[in-house]
Amino acid sequence: MASSEEAEPVGAGENAIPILPYLPELIFGLIMFGIFYWFVATKVVPNLERAYGERRAAIEGGMAAAEQAQAEADAAKKQYEDQLSEARAEAARIREHAKEQGAQIVAEMRGQAQSEAARITDTAHKQIEAERQQAMVQLRGEVGAISTDLASKIVGESLHDETRQRGIVDRFLADLESGAIAPHRLDARSERGR
């Protein structure tokens, strides 16, 4: 038990207040706290402040860069929308121009088709007229030949002289066209029956 009494601190008896700290430990603790406070205040806190400032600057710079990027994106979007609206307007103008050109081409083609149809019709009329004239000449020749043959048989004299034949046929056809001679049709059977 003697060794346990030696381990007890001075003033630590039965009458010692258990709340009061041991004075050398208290002084040592205060000195250590002061050194720790000084170390934290001079070494750790400035480093933390600097890191905090750098972080804050980086965040603010990032926010500023983000705002600038957003502004640039908004400007690019507006430019894109402007270009898109210009492209749409240009496309509308091109469509209108194409419609106008198409209508003009259709009108030109219609005019060309009408003039071509008129030319073809005119050519056909001229061809028909030429063929009619040719048929008339051919018919006059055949009618003249037939009439001359018939008149020769009736008269009993040859009327095949070309000049005489042509004059007689022309005079007969002119009288027929003017209405001076009315064509009569004689039916041989009805004449015999009278």
C-alpha cells in the first residue's frame, strides 16, 4: 500500500475536490492549446482561406464562363433562327419564282401549241383546197372527155379537137354552175314507157 500512496498527487487526499484539475497539467494543456491555436491560425487557416478563395474564384469564373457560353449559345441560336427564317423566306421566293416560270412556260407552250395547231390547220386547208382544185381539174377533164365522146356519138362528128373540146366543156360547166342549165336526168326506161 505504500506504493499506492506514492502514486497519489499532492493535495489529492480525501479532502481534494474532484473537479479541480491538476495545476501542472492545466498549465501544460493551456500552453499546448496556445501552440496548437497559433499553428492552426498561422498555417492551416491561411491555406484553407487560399484554397477557399481559389475554389470560389474557380466557381465564379466557371459561372461567368457558363453565363458567357449561355449568352454565346443564345446568340448562336438567334443567328440560326434568323438564318432559318431567311432560308424559309428564300425557299418561298424560289417556289413563287418557279411557279411563275412554270405558268409562263405553260403559257408559252400553249401559245406555241395553238400557233402550231393553226399552222397545221392552215396547211391542211391549203392541202384540201389544192386537192379539191386538182379533183376539179381532173373531174373537168373526165367530164369533158365523157361529154365529148357522148356529143360525138350524138352529132356523129368527131369533137376530139383539144381546143374545141376544152372550150365546149368550160362553157358547159360555167352555164351549169351559174344555173343557166338545169341538169335533167332521163331514165331510158321511163322514156320508152311513154
